[in-house]
Amino acid sequence: MDLPINDAAPRRQLSQEVAIYVRELIISGRVRRGEFLRIDSIARAMQTSSTPVREGLLLLQIEGFVRLSPRRGFQVVGFSRQDVRDIFWAQAVLASELAARATEAMPQSGISELEHLLAAHRAAVSAADEPSFTRLAHMFHRAINLSAKSNRLAILLGTMTKQLPNRFYGMIEGQVKGSLHYHALILDAIRKRDAVTVRAVMHEHIVSGGEMLVHHLEAQGIWSDESEDAALLQE
């Protein structure tokens, strides 16, 4: 059966790119809580029309990063320390379950792939090759998630990870070496088929990454004071 062409697909992809772009502006502090976002300015920056920009901002409204105020436009809601911790906690719960399942299901070829990725990751860190070590860290986790043979859980985890841009992790002091440390522990436990240890280490790995990101954002002045953070949580 011939299916109709989906003309909206490229536009949806553009709207997702807009969401990524604006989300990074918010998390990096380049736009702050309470500011209004100009659709025409974002469209010019991304060299696109206003339609995918509006659709991208609506995606961010669902995530809670912006809100649409009648007759005023999209306003940055921002995010709190607890928001960051909650996102990483949810990621940790899903990732640790996937890792435990992968430990029992992964063939020897999968373990060999993890060994190769960890060696390449170490080399990239030694060479201070940030794009490569960020990509290889992501590939290490992806290989584990795929080995779990639990597609729905992996999709849910992917939805959570999209809320915080991967590129920030390479900038966080301690996160790069911390990833190597935890990845080595995870690989060792997978070799031993020790699902209990894998679950615990993966959970600690991700939660600790969230704490590092909170400290990094605090150092960048994302949250001016505790009262602003508390006010945001009450909205």
C-alpha cells in the first residue's frame, strides 16, 4: 500500500532543533527566568521561518522551560536545582534497570564492544578531545541500553536525557574523569554478570553527574539566590 507523504516531518525536525537551541540558551544562562523570547530573533538565528520556532517553543512549554502568556508571547520559566536533581534521579532509575537487564542479556561480543569504547574514551580524554570523549561516553551508555532488549524503557530514558544537553557534561570539572571511573566499574561488574552491583554503580554514576551539573550551574550564577529558587518551585 502506498502511504501519503508526510510533509510535516521536516518541519517537526526543525522544531526539535529549535527546542534544543533554546533549551541550551536557558540552561547556559544566556536567557534568564522572566525574559520573553522573540520568535523573529530565534528564527533569524536558526535561519528558519517562524512556524518551527513557535512549535519548538511549544515543545519547551510541555517540558516546563517556557510558558505562553496571552498577548505577550513565550516567557522563560527556567528551572531549579531540584528540577536538575529530579531529572537525573529519573534517568538513574531507568538507566540502572536497563544496565541490570543488559548484564544478564549481553553476549560476549557486547562486552568486547564496551571494552573497545572504554579504551577509546580513555584515549580521547588523554588527548583532551572533548567532542570525541563526549560522543564515546554516550556510545558506552547506548550500547548497554540496547543490550537490555527493553525498547520502551530505553525510549523513556532517551526522553529524559533530551532535557539536558549532552554538550554541558564535557565542561563540568570532575565529570570527565568521573565517567571513566564509573564506566570501568560498570564494565567490570558486567563481565562478572553482577547485576546488583551494576544497578548500584549506574545509579550512583548518574546521580553524581546531576550533582556536578548543579554545582557547575551554581558557579555560573544561574540561580541568584535561594529565595528565587524556592519561588520557582512554588509556581
